[in-house]
Amino acid sequence: MSKSVKEVFLSRGLDFPKFDTADSESADYEERHYEAAKWVSTVVTANEENEAAKKGFWKLFNYIQGKNEKGTKIEMTIPVLKLVTHGSTSYTVSFFVPFLHQSSPPAPSEEEVIIEEKGEMTVFVRCFGGFVRGDKNSGEARLLAESLKRDGKSFQEDFYYTAGYDSPFKLLNRHNEVWYLKKN
């Protein structure tokens, strides 16, 4: 019997945003409803998505390593979320704020880093493995969009999220996702 996505996340020992999974008849994606939560984010301009991910990751990593108003070290969480807008060179990279700090996260000390409240959201999720290089995310997003259109699902088509769950040092059994926001 295979583990649920939540069981896989729990086994990693890191905080992740609370969500419920809707019953789905699709084998190639799932529908999740996320609770509202605080995230630490930064907007990065780059010609390539992977370049933006690296730049954004390090700005946010510095924040959790104590580059914040209180000098507080904050635990790493999952996923590393990236907002990708079709045709844009601007990307938003985000870390979920751990539950310990959700009510009052330390203010960032860098101007480019912000704390934002993401409201409740329902997303369609496609999971895939391996390392993400080149156009892998956009290819997976395209496949997810095709599946959603096939099934008559209504979603925001002008942007998608990528969600990474693994350290770059993890070689096997990697977990990645692309998300499209469900239209109400």
C-alpha cells in the first residue's frame, strides 16, 4: 500500500502548510485545499526559472538563518514555493513560516524579503520526481493544464506554482509538484 502525500511529508519531520485533499477520480493530479498561512517571500527577476529559484532560496535561507529583526534562527519548512507567471521574468519564491512563528514571525531585515499572508486556496497538484532542470517544471505544468482541461476543471491559466520538497543533496525518491489555482 502506498503512503499518502501527507504521510510522506510527515516522515520528513518538517512543518508544512495544513491542507485537505478532495476525493478525486483523476490518477494524474489531486485537488487540495490549503488553510490561510504566513509565508516569507521575495520577488526575484531572472531570465531562467532555475536562476530565480537559487537567488530567491538564498535570500530566504539567510532570513531563517537569523537575518531578521530578532536574529532568530528559524527551522526550515517544506515546500519551497515559487510563483511562475507565463511570459514574465519576475518570480516570487516563498518559504512556509513554521507553526511556532505563524502568529508573529520575525520581521525580515532585508528590504526584498517580506512576510505575506496567503489566504485559503484550492489548488490542483501534479506530483513528479527527479531533479528539476531546464523546462521540467513548465513541462509538468503543461501536462497538468492539459489534464484539467480534459476534465473540464476551471483554473487560473496565466500562472502556476512549483513546490520543491527536497534538499539538493537528496539523490533518490525526490518529490516535486506543480500547482494551478482553482477558479471559484
